[in-house]
Amino acid sequence: MALWASLLVLQSVTLSPTDDVWAYPHAGDPARDALLRVWGVDGKAVPGKDDDMGSFSVSFLRFAMPAEWTKLKSAKLRLTLAPNPAFTPEMAKASPLEVRLAKREVIEKDYDFATIETALPVADAGGILAEGAPAQWTADQPILLVIDLTKSLDKLKGPIFTLALTSRIEVANNRASYRIYSREATEVDRRPALILERAED
């Protein structure tokens, strides 16, 4: 109770995901994997009904937002990409990392790839809450990527929601993919975070 009371007087809060999952047929245990991966196929970020879902790679982040935080001023998703990505800044700009809203919650302990289709986000471009890509990076160094979700605040309906990370980037193109540190990463500052700023009453 004291925690929620303290949040009421704060103007901003940084939330860690309660769960994160890399949805792919050959993914490991989501409670132990330190990396999430994202890529698309044939110019698509999300598989359609006639596509092979096992060829795509989508990752999910579940957040529990303080119930009292109903009026938000801004929201930013802070991600850290693994060093030395197999893509260029130009490729990233052409196929940015997309943030969408999953159709249902995705929880690590209940994860089953066989049923993940029911959580996939809307495939069309209108389902993208925001997107971003690193413009440059230093070799052998993690890459910070902050995606501003402020224009989609009306879609972040608390207290619990799951974000889906998607991209059109092609893993078949020199194994290009977004490799993102998960909440299991050893270095705390590399883990995903949702930074919320509360609107003043």
C-alpha cells in the first residue's frame, strides 16, 4: 500500500516488464533467455493467416501499470540492442522496430508457441503504436533505442497490457534481426523499461 501511495506523488515512474517472451518455434525458456529477437518475412512484420508463423519472430513485453496512473502525459519504451547487429543503419531505417499492442496478455509461465497466434497483434500498419531504429552505433557496444509511445497513450489501457515488438527486417538478409536484451539480462540497465510521465491534475 505504501508503494502505490508513493507513486501517487511521483510525476514519473519506470516500469520493468513482469514477463517477456520471444515467440519462435526454436526459442528457449523465456524465463532464462537474456535476449529477445525480432524479424519479419517477405516485407511483412506480422504473419497473416496464410503465412508460416514459424518463419517470423515476434517478442512480447507485459507491463502492469499502477491503477492510479490513469492520466498520462508521455510514455517511452527503452530498449537496449545487443552489439554488432547484422544490419546497417540504412536497413534499420527501412525496417524499424515496431511496437504494437498484443491481442491478449502473454505470460512467461503459460507460454506455448502453439497458441501464440491468439496473441499476435493486428498486422496492418494502423496497428503500429510507434516505431524506431538506431541511426548509428559504436562497434562492440550495446545500442540504446528509445521509442516514444506518447502519441498512442489512448491505446495503453491499464492496469495490465502486453506490447508486441515486430519488424519487417529480414533475417534471411545476412541474418539481420533485432536482438534486444530481455528482463533476464545480467546487466540491469540493459533490461527493457517503460518510462511513464503522469499528467498534472
